[in-house]
Amino acid sequence: MIITYDLLGSARAYTITLELSTDDCRTYTQTPKTLLGDVGDKVRPGRGKQIVWEAIQDAKGLTGHRFVFRVTARNTLGASFTNSIGVKFVLIPSGEFMMGSTDTGIDEQQPTPIGDERPVHRVRISRPFYLGVYEVTQGQWEAVMGSNPSHFKGADRPVEKVSWVDVQT
């Protein structure tokens, strides 16, 4: 059996898994074992990817007459990683969430009126992306840019006195 899919994304490689449901998609408890093709680690994006399932070899223990497949792609980098200069990144997944506040009072813990956070609105992240966990340190900035513009010096302190234009460079 051949399962064909398109893998669209911005990552260099993905881990592709195939799961099987024999109960009309209520559960995906079966993982086919005899798979070939565009499955497993380091699958690059593209159209017309194929997974070949040697169903007869895996048929032992399968029940039902209708099989439904679910192909899952996970960024090979995983949920977090640290780059070569020590910047730790976490994956911000795509999805939707509600942002804002309906409260109009002033939060005693914050100097900003909560009303500034209105209105409550839906935010949609259309593509997953990686975000640095911590501020960029002066040491990390210097490793990339070759200079340290900060006033309050210290390799482990956050870099400051950089403009939007500096960051684009």
C-alpha cells in the first residue's frame, strides 16, 4: 500500500510518523512497522512524498476492514534547541488563543491600567516559529556582530543600546 502526502513547511527536515486507526478514527493505536520511503527522521519538505506500507507483513493482529492513516510531521529540531553561541530557542506552535482583558480596573501589581489590554481578541499564529527564551547577552551579540554597543558592560548581561536597524543587520 502506498500513502502519498505533501510536506510543506519552512524547516529543513521533519520527523514523519504514520499511525493507523481501525475504529473509524476514534483512536490511532496501531503503528505500522514495515514502512519504507519518506518516513522517519530527516524527511525534507516537498510534494508527492510517499510511504510504502508492507501491509501483509504487519497484518497479524490487525482487526477491521477499514484502515485510516494519520501522517504526522514534527520539526526535527524538536520543541527546543540551543544554537552554536548558546542562544536557547523554544518552538512556538501555530494555533489560536484569546489575548487581552475585559477588566477596566488598575492592577495593584502593575503600574499600567488593565484597560490598556482591551479589547479581548483572537490571535492566530499561522506558522510555528522559534523564539529565544532569554534576552540576547552582550557576549552572544559580540560573537555575531563583532562589537558590543552596551553601556552597562558584562558578557552575561543583556545587550542594550541596539536599534531595530542594528538587529536587522
